[in-house]
Amino acid sequence: MRRPLGVVTRGTTNPNRLRRVDNWIVETCGDVLRAAADPLVVDLGYGATPVTAVELRARLAAGARADVRVVGLEIDPVRVAAAQPAAEPPGLTFARGGFELAGLRPVLVRAFNVLRQYDEREVPAAWRTVTDRLAPGGLLVEGTCDELGRLAAWVLLDATGPRTLTLAAKLTTLGTPAELAERLPKALIHRNVPGEPIHDLIRALDDAWQTAARYAPFGPRHRWVETVRAVHTQGWPIQYHPRHWRHGHLTLPWPAIAPR
């Protein structure tokens, strides 16, 4: 096999770190997985331990498709060898690979905390390299989260490019929506400056959060829903329904926050 495309990541990971994005994938991308002729999913850059790949396979099997196959890809052959004992559940394997996806044609790729160490200018090429290798109708979920998975943000892409941005937080530990700026995907994290749409969004969320302080006695979930509702009323095209907002996340079409 040709040398994998990319560089070895730091590898930091923790159990349940990617629970929020995994649950979102089940709910948002589950239909794509269920309709696929081959339910192949790639966990790209799973890190120093395979725990998040194991969890992804379990969540997809329980919530979307029981016969899902998950392949964890890592550039570092030492990590691949160390992960082999975890490949006990049916449908879970590990291999060496990078953005070229080791020649696989998955219907879904999850790449988390992979592009964070890259230069912003390298992101579009990395996105294209992955999406060009997806099965027809396939999806890429690329994003970043903190070490415990309490703050996260991710982009959903298909063969045409980025479709949506999702921000997600554990509401019981959220001090202010501005904290989410620290975990924006690489394509946006350096764009959180005046004049950029993502900066305007974070500012609008933060202002609405302060205004919604009167809902704090009813709990952080209620305060978050009122915050998102207020920002939506201002004209931000937030998708889905308050039922989704209660999970602590919000999703917008990519054009609404795309870098200028």
C-alpha cells in the first residue's frame, strides 16, 4: 500500500469523548447508513487507544444498523497493532491508513480531532481527499471536541462540500456559549474575529444566553433552548426543532457561517 496521507495525531482520547457526535450521527445520518448497500463506516484517526472506534460501532449498531462495519484507520502502525485486541465484536477492524482511506469506499467517515493540528489552508484539500473516496451518497463528519467531550463542533460534508455546522455542549457544565469558540473546527477556529459570520453567531449566542439568565432557575437546558430560540428569531437559520436543541446542540447550513 502507498504511504498513508496525513501526519500522526497527538492521539489523545477518552471513553465517551465522542458520545455527542455519535448520537447525532445516529439521528441525522442513520437513514443514509440504513439505505447503503454496504454499511461501511471509517473512524479516521481514532488515536492512541481504540475506545472511540469501539463505541462508534456499538452506537451505530444499536441505533442505525445492526450489521454496520466499522474500520478504524490510523497512520501509526504501532497504534494499529495495539488496537487489534479490541477488534473482537463482529464488524470492527483496524488498519493503517490516512485521508486516502486505505482504498476503502465507506458510506460514512468520522474524523474527529484530526485536522486540529493542520494549517487552515490544508483543510479544503483534506476534505476533498476524503469525500472523493466516499461511496455514492456518502458523508464525512469532521470536527473537534475537548478532552472530555463537553464542548464540540463538527461539519457535515458530502461530495459537493460542507453542508452544515453543528455546535454541541454539555449544558450542566456550560458557563457561556463563547466557550464553544475554543472547539470550532479548523476551518473556522481562526475566523472567530469581527467581520466573520462565525464570530457574529458566537456573539449572538452569548448575548442571548445572558438575556436568558432569567430562565436559569428552570435549569441549563431550558436556558439553552430559550437562547437558541432567540437567536433563531433574529434570523439565524438554525435547523431542526427545540426537541433537538434540548440535547445541547444546534445546527446551521454551512453558507450561514462560511468564512468570507
